[in-house]
Amino acid sequence: MDTEKSILEVSDLKVELENRVILENVNFSLNKGEVMAIVGPNGAGKSTLFRALLGLIPYSGTIKWSNEMRIGYVPQKMALERDLPLTVREFLKLKSENYKSVLKEVGIHEHILDHSLGVISGGELQRVLIAWALLGNPNVLLFDEPTAGIDVSGEETIYHLLQKLHDSHELTVLIISHDMNVVTQYTNNILCLDKQMICFGETSEMLHTQKYFQHLHEH
């Protein structure tokens, strides 16, 4: 795999909503096969960046994806009513009739397929959302705080799953995370945000040269 092939170029990105600047001065590139962490305190604009990358909100500047990209997106959290009349099976079938092809990959047991989305555990719901993203056969995955609301043991399992999927599908991954242990263990690059770009570079270099991580832990 040619990991040096650029799959995303972002330059002079600015997001302004209702005459308020949410994010500005963002410049970075991402190569095929890389895993990039997006870090910053609450309200830094991390999820806003994702929405811009997905083309869901207006922005100025340039976001250039390679022509071959197919994006899968896993949202931060879904607040579901316990009596939601939609089963796991029905939810996945909305995306593809071939949903069973990804169940084993993400560790979903068939016995939960007929359970309502509102009653399964946080970890099970996260796996369902990852399965949903994979059904589009993406080569890029965007994860917004993939372990929010999941216990520590579940967090480790989810991140191991993401690593396995990255390796088996040769994916390029962008991940928003507050967990510095995860960032250091799983990522190649780090993009630091606090309403603007604070830093961007290889994970190993950022950890040794940026005092910004102390700032992160204080939030």
C-alpha cells in the first residue's frame, strides 16, 4: 500500500456560523493509511471540523479529498429512547441488505439483531454504529469520540476493534479523542485545535515538543 499518497488536503479552513467564528486557520494533510487524532478542549471545534469535512456545513478555505475516497462516519453518541420501535436488524438493513457481512468483523452477536436500539448497551450500540459505517465499504473512517459513555474495559475493546479494522481494510482514520493513552498508542499524526489550529505533526514529535497536552488535561 502506498501510504505516502495524500488522501486529504485542508488549507485556510474557516467555519463561521451566525456571524461567529467557530474554527479558523486550519491547515493539514492526511496520507492514505494514516490514523490522525484530533484533540482539544470541549468547544474547541473538533466536531465542527468533522461536519465541514463531511460537507454538512458551509466553510471558507479548501477541503480537497482524493477522488477515490468513500467516507464512513461514526457519530459521538446517539441518545435513543428505550421504547424506540427500531431493531438492530432493521437499522442495519436501512443501509444494506448485506448487513450480516460485517457482524463478525465488529463483534456483533446475532442474538441482539432483534433487540431494540434503545435497550442494547453503550458498547453494543457503538459496534452497531461502526457496522453501519462499514456497510458503505469506506476507505476513510471518521470517529467522533468512539468510546463516549462506555466503561473503561469497553473502551479498550472498541479501540482494539478500530485498530483491527484499520489493518484489515487498509483504512485512513480520523479520530476525535480526549484519551492521550489512545492517541499515543494508535495514531500517526495529531491535530490540536482550540477554535483554531494550535499544532499539527507526527504523534511522536508532538508529544515531545508541545506543551499543549498539559492544556488538554486541564480541561
